[in-house]
Amino acid sequence: MRKTTAFRRLIEAPGLVVLPGAHDALSARIIHQAGFEAYTAGGYSATATLLGAPDSSQLSMTEMADHYARLADASPLPVMADGDTGFGNSTNAARTVRAYERAGVASLFIEDQVYPKRCGHTPGKAIIAATEMVEKLKAALDARIDPDLIIMARTDALEIDGLDAALERAHLYCEAGADMIFVEALGSIQDMRRVCREVDAPCLATRMNGGLTPDLSAAEFQELGFAALALPAVATYAVGKTLTRVLAALARDDTHAEAAEAQLTFAEFNALIGLDDLRNREDRYRDQARALARATGAEQRADQPGRTT
């Protein structure tokens, strides 16, 4: 089954899909091994990982597409991608969809912030006209090849103009053809319940440690009516905290005791990244090559390295 089809079925099924956030290929692999059905990967964590910098549209569209291609190779799970503002106008939004689809994403959202954007849970955001956002959505929808690729519309209008205005935009984006709606930075249970009740499309919520949205359980988000819950920075924050603690301990006292407690062993890490599977594949291909050489009577010659003249 295509990843796009698998993700669409998850979104359209009853219940809530929990989407932990990956920031690199290793975290995408760990998410799969943990037993999740899908995951997300946003520009917030990608910028922190690739640049060591805040989320402020510093990564280009092609850099993000390359990032998603690596994630898609590392994990068989569907990934929901961050299409930023579409990286420009309707033409740029269409190119973003084509590049992300080639990279292997299962879904992406485009937001109505002014470029360069800000993280949705930080102050000082600005938004474009709703009609300009509809232009981008129409172009994005026309650009996709796989009809199961979910294109989501995100609005950041809540902070600027209030919930009524955010809902008005959500309704307009649904009319434009958006498959899902993401009202960013909902700050109360009442607002979340109203969004899920009034928006005629599956809705996404996000939960960030210390963010603006209440820190509810997955069951509570499901009860409110959300189709998916993204935890976009969970891996990035965990890595940041662990590395800060481990490296500070090593700087204080190079006895390795505290640092070792927070680390995998050499063998555990090799198992995590699939070293044994890789070696087994190499052995299998070597055996197949030698068996083919024996079957064709060329075993002695085929097993010798080539000579230069």
C-alpha cells in the first residue's frame, strides 16, 4: 500500500492518530521501532537539527525536500510534512507539492503566514490575505499527482484576529478543497472543541512541551474531536535535554558514569540502526552471486578480482 493511502485511511478512520515528530533519519527510524503508525516532521525541528537555529524560514524548499527524502528512506511509515508558506506564491506552492511528493511524503500542510514565517507558538506572527492563501491551495491541489496525498491548510489567524476569523478562514480553505484543517496554537479546550465541531474536515492539533495549546492526553484530544495529534518537537526536545545533561556531566567529571547511564551501548546502537540486517543482506547478495557463477561454470574466474592492463 502506498504511504499516502495508508495515511489517508488513518485520518479517515475513527479515533485519533498520534504523530510524534522526527527531526532526522535516526529519529524517524526510532519512531517506527516504537510502534507508531505515522509521524510528522516540521520545519521547527529540521531547522534546529540542520542549522542549529530557530524556525524562521531559513531552510529553502529544496533543503526541506531533501530532508524529507532521507526520512522517507529511513522509515516505512507515512510522514506528514511541513510545507511552510508554500515558499512563495501559488507557483512556488505548486513546486513545493511536486518536490515533496517526489521525496515521498504522505501529507503536507501550507500555512497562511507572511513569509518569512515564525513558529506558530511564538508571538509577532503576521498573515496574508485569505484569498492569497486560497490561490496557493488551489495551485497545490492541482499540482499533486497522487490523489491520496493529503494537503492540509493551516491558519495562524487566531493570534492576530481571534477564533471567529480563524474559523472563517478554515471554512474558506475547506471550500477551496483542503483535505484537512489545522488551526494553529489553540489556547483553550473551549476553542478546540468549537473548531472540531464547526469545521467540516478532519482537524489537526499540536502539543508542544511549554507551548500555547493545553497539555492534554491523546484520549482527551480524541474526545474533543481531533483526527490527528502532532507532537512535533518531542524527539528534538528529548535529544536537546539529554545531550545537554550528558555533555555537562562529561565536562564536570570525565568518569563517564553519568554519561554512560544516559547512552546506548555500542552493541545496542548497532542493533538500533540495523547493522546486523545490513550485513545479512550483503552476505545474501554475495551468496547469490557465487551461486550464479557456479551455475554458469564461471566460478573460478568470476571470484577473482579484475586486473588492470
